[in-house]
Amino acid sequence: MKRLIALLRMALLLPLLALLVVRAEAQAVARVEAQAVPSLENIKSQEELDKAIASLDAALFDSYNRCDLEKFSSFFVEDVEFYHDQGGVTLGKQNLTDSIKKNICGKVTRELVPGTLQVHHMKGYGAVEMGVHRFHHPGHEDTEAVGEGKFIHLWQYKDGAWKITRVISYDHHAAAK
């Protein structure tokens, strides 16, 4: 009887143990992804800064294009300020994420216009990223023009992570054909 009880306990504990292992592996992968971009202190050249911010931009907009809202929101501080020339001001990470869910998911994808990315070091803070991006409307290319606009992202490196504190998205217009 004691053996049966021990087997039952083990059978109940195995799924819990498996869940803990999977969770630990996921956290380890997240740490490795976060470490793929060097800390501000470890960036020693403009080329390294360009590469770091370009990598962050690609990851940010990959999550945007796939509507991975959890990952998308992880790129922003809680009190992010997002200024849009046509949409107005959005304050806070949750409001920004909700807006993306409502207005972007399944409707719009973004691409960085090659050759437009500019990155500048902000001493003791992080970096400012500027560029031009295009917005596509999957499945509606024949009825909705490709949009284009300029953007400024203020990236802060704090507590071991790069996060966006301010966004200015402006000069939106139909892209030249």
C-alpha cells in the first residue's frame, strides 16, 4: 500500500516538475534573447550602437507584424508617451498595446525603409533612433495605398534592458509608387 501511495505521489509530481522545467527553459531563452543586444556600457562604437538598435527595431516590429502583444509591450516602459501626427497622443504601455490590438493586428504590417535608419548615442541614457517606415495592408493592397511615415524612438538602457520611453510618428502620407 505504501508503494502505491508513493507511485501516486510521483505520478502527481511529474507533471508539476515538467511544467517547472519548461518554464525555466523559457526564462533562460528570454534571458539569452535579451542578452543578444549589448548593454549601453558595452557598446564601444557607432557601428555597435547601430547594430544593437537595428536589432531591437527588427524584434519590435516582428512582434508588431505578428501581433505578439506580450512581446511587443515588453519593448516599452510603463509610462511610454506615443505621439502620432494623425492619431494624437497615447499615454502608457497598456493603452498603446490596446491601440495596436484594435487598429493594427491583422490590418497593417510595417517595414523599415532600407537606408533610412539613423541612430545617435544619448550619453548616460541610451539612444535615439530615427527613420522612415512603410505600412502595408495585407490582403487589401489593391484598395489601400501603402503608407509611409517618419519616426523617432527614444531608447533607454536601464536595469539591464533596452526600452522605448518616447515615440514620435509623423509625416504620414501615401508612399510614392
